[in-house]
Amino acid sequence: FDIEQSNRILSFDSIPKTRTLTEGFLFVNGVTLPEPIGAVRIAAVGGPASVTGDGILLTLRYHASEVGLTTLTITNLVDDVEGAKVTAGVVTVRITPVPTETPTETPIETPTETPAIAPRPIVSIIAQSGMVGERITAYVLVQNTGRLRNFGFDVTQTNNILGFEGVDTQNTIISGVRQVVARPLLNPPGAIRVDVASIAARNPRKGVLLRIQYTAQSAGETVLRLTNLTGDLADARVSNVGGFVSIGARGLLGDVDLDGQVTGADVFLLLSYLARMQELTVEQLQLADCNQDGRVDVRDVQAIFNLSVGLPAEGRSGKVVSSPGFRAISANAISLPDIAIIEGETGTIDVSVSGASDVSSFSFEIVFDANLLEFVSANTDGTLSNDFIVLGNESTPGRAIIVAQGLATSISGSGILLQLKIRAKAIGQSSIAIENLTADLANATAQGGTVTILPSSVEATPTPISPTPTPVSPSVRFAVLPGDSAISIGGSGMVNILLMGVREPVTSYTFDFVYDSALMQYVSIFKTGTLSSNAQVIANEISAGKVRITGMPLLTRPITTDGILLQIEMRALGEMETSTTVGTENLQAGIKSAWPGVGSVAIIQGIWGDLNSDNMLDADDLLHFSQRWKSGATDESDRFDLNKDNVIDEYDLLELVERIKRASINLN
């Protein structure tokens, strides 16, 4: 925020954080603004610290240049104080009255003399602020001193960011004194000891005692404090309020690797830091805050990327990217599926997003049971994040952080955001949750999933199980294969997966169902009325044209007979009649010894107007049409465009109603 004054009688000096709510902040600084005159810009970065509750946020030191009255007003609040109610304050500067002696008449016969009480000496320190690599001077001042012959003191710093160079006494109270010894102390770090001896008696009253020269070694804040005063200053009162020093980072904003230029290397380095794969210094973090919003997050990655390709640090919309509210960025939901993985193998988790709008950067954490699962990597091939830089890291066991930045691109719509590779370590079941969504996904709702880890093989129990397995002819080979089926163009139908030649109880199974993704699309799994009706079945489309299916029947009710293991609903694509094959492969667990097989699917021209693919032309098709009608314009491949005029409109509706009437008459 800014602090403005109505009458310019105050000059800004410094911000001591001691005993304020911002005492633990990483960075607090004040800068005098050129306009309006007397205004000060205050900026604070908490880093790991934050402020909660009521109290003194910070203290500002001013120098009063003249007598008068001024009003201090807080304006231009941004970031975490944006929208806060403000109250102005009034400062009155007046002349401190000098005590005057009123002459009193004293009886001559009893003259008395009141001894003068010497004021207590005051020793204070005032320091400069600056940039990394610059020389920083600290002034030690004295006031109300008597004769000075021998004295000493320590100077400590709360944050060891200043390197001691030496002491300068030229043009000071002790100018010309040769016996001045200043040396660094081992403890605390950054402290020094100054001793001055054998000075000819001097009565300076007040002035600069000496100057201490430092070099700013790194960015940050520190407070210089005078302690352990000895000799003629042993009883002096100490003031350290001017010892606050702020050291800013020197370099280009966005130059995180400090090589003098902003490049793609800075983008990758900051992503690595956000993924907790890389540590950065305070100086690097200050340069990484490229959008100057007081935070280092994935929005700064976008700003640094813009700079690296010669664009302004602003976002694509031309507005500052420091706040999600400045751009129309959102996502309704991000979710994880339920999947199954064989023990010791690596599986894929599809992270899905819905309702995304202009998402160009995001980060989130995946939480899981570290005893059962291990994070491997994040994959973007073929996903919505295909053109993003994405890094993933299991920063702590059971918690993986994902950070992503688009390269001059963004995500809108719904689909698979990215894929996570995880390794199954032990048999069991682990929940997987999404936490700490930030940046363009900060407002999305998160839905977790479940990972079931199955054994690599299951041994048959010798205990008889009722019912007794149906005898199988030795000529029937143990196999898992698709049956033949037919699906109407644009519609969906069922492919039966047959289990044949069962000789041992099947308590679990895993296999891949493969098909031509150019001709068909996977829809869902159906268990009702099949051998898997009592099983937990999970299907995961691991790649185009391949669905991995895992089932775990109840141990007390294993599969012991032949029949339809389950049904897979598929949708037929394209516009022409054709035929294709589907198959099973990679059989594991309880069907590991079974033979895979193939089946045939005929893609045929269905009933005209059968929009719900139930092989009937009725009122349900009208319902499907009305739901689709809202979308408006379409193309010639849309099966809802019944008269093929590239528009879904009332003419298609009239044609559909007439066809349904004729179909009803024919049926009757």
C-alpha cells in the first residue's frame, strides 16, 4: 500500500519491524515515491510467515522537517490487504519547549547551590540500505556524553547478510585516534567488537562517533544492534531503532539463474523450485517474483516465459497476472479415476479437468499411501497439457507436487489434463486425493479416486468350493476372448467378453481390451447378469485403442464356470458400414494361463432416426433430439442432422416426428 500526507512536513526514514506483526516477514521495505510528494510505497513479503489477528502491522519512522499538522492516508491497497477498510491519522509537529530558569530570590544568610544532574549519555546506530554488492555504512552516534577516554561495544546483526570491512573515524568525534581496534566475533555470526583506548580527554556532547563499513553479501533484511557497552559508555542508553537494513537483489527481474539474461533456463529453474526439486537463495526469489505481487508461484513462470521470448511480463490478455481475478481463468472440476495395478508394476492415472477456460499455469499435490504406492513421473503426451512444461516430484513420501506452465498456449474445455505414472509397491488399496490447487486451477473442485493393488498371481485353494465347478471337456481351452457383435453407425452396442475352459476358481483377473480407435470408441463396462456381477471391476483407457480391465470377485464367491465374464459398451464411429476386430491381450492374475483371442464387430447402418441406439424409433428418440437441438449449427457428419442441411432445426424435428408416426402405424 501507499501512505500519502496532506502537508509535506515529514520525511520517510525507515521501517523497524521489531515487535510488530511483520517481524518474521522475509521482506519489508519502504520507498519514497516521486509523486505525490511525501508519499511512501510499502511492500512486504511474508515468505513462510503470515499475519493473522489484530495488532501493530508495522512501524514507520519519519523525520519532522518543520512545524505543522499533516494527515497520513493509506491508499492503493493490493494483494492480501486489497479491499481492507482504512482510517487516516493526524500527525502534529511542534517545537519542543526549552526549559527556562525562573530566577528566585534566595536569602543571603542561607545561600544554597543545587548540583546539576548530568543527562544520561545516549548511543545510537543508524544504517543505510542498498543492493547486493554495494558498500553499506552504519553510523554510531553519541549524545549527552561527558569526557571520553576509553570505551567499547559490540555490533550484532539479526540476519548475517552484511560482511564487515572496517571502521572509519575520519571527520568524527574521535578523528585522528590511532588506537581503534575492530574485529569480527565468532559468535553470533556477523557480529563485530570495537574498542577505542587512550583518547585525550574530549567533551564532544554529541556527533558521529565512528562509521562501520560493510559489504552487502546477499539480499534480505537485518537489524544492526549495539550491545555490551564498556568503559565511558558503560552506562549509556542504547537506541537501535535506526539499525534496520534492507538489501535488495541486484540483477534483471526474471533472471533466476543470475546469468545476466532471462531465458528458458530461468523458466525451468523456477518450475524446479516450485516442484521442490531445487533450492533458491533470497536474492533469486526476489528476482523470481517477476510480476511483483509479493509471491513466487506459477504465475511468475508465465511472466518469465513472456520476458524470455521478448514479450512484456503481462499475461496474454495484456493485464497483470498477479491476481486470478484479472483474467477469465477457471476450471469447474479436476478429478482422478478408480484404477487397479498389479503389484510391482507401473500404472497410469488420468487427471481429468472439466470446464477449463484459458488455463495457462497450474500446480497441485497428489496425496496417497506411501506404503502402497510410489510416484514415478508426470506425462503430457496426447493430453491437454501436451504443449506445457510439466514437472512432478514426490517431495515427501506419499505426497507428489505437480507444476505446469504453458508455452504461449492455454487450455480450454474438458478432457485429460495430464497423466501420472505410479508404481504399486504392495497389495492393498489406497485413496488418491488432489490438494493445494493453485494458479488457474485455484477455484476448481477436486475429486479423488482409488488405486487397488492386485497380486501378480493367485494360487488356487485346495479347499472344495461350493458350488462345484462345472465339468469342462478337456477339448475346451482355458481362454478369455471377445464374442462377435454388431453395432449401428453412430450408435453403441455391447461386446461380450467370454470366459471359457475354467478349471480352477478365478478370484481376480486383469486383461487389455484392444480395438481400432478410428472405428470405435470405448464407453463403459457392464457387469449385470455376467460372471462379474459380484466383482469389483475397474476399467482404465490406458491409450488410444486399449482399455485395461481389472476384476476382483469376492473370495468367497469366485468364478468357477464358463460364461460371459462381462460386457463392454462400444460406440461405432464413421459414416460407412464396415467390420473390424477386437481382442484381448496381456492376461494376468487369475487368468494368466488363459489364451487370449479376437472377435469380430460388424459396423452396420442402423435404423434411420434411432438416436438412442435402442434399435427402435419412438418417443425416446424425440427426447434425445431435443437435448441435442440446443447446440445449434453442426456439420454433415452429425447424425442428429437428419435432413443433412448442416443445421439441427425444426425441419429435422418434423421429419423425425413423421418417421415415428409411420413406424408406429407399421407396428400396429
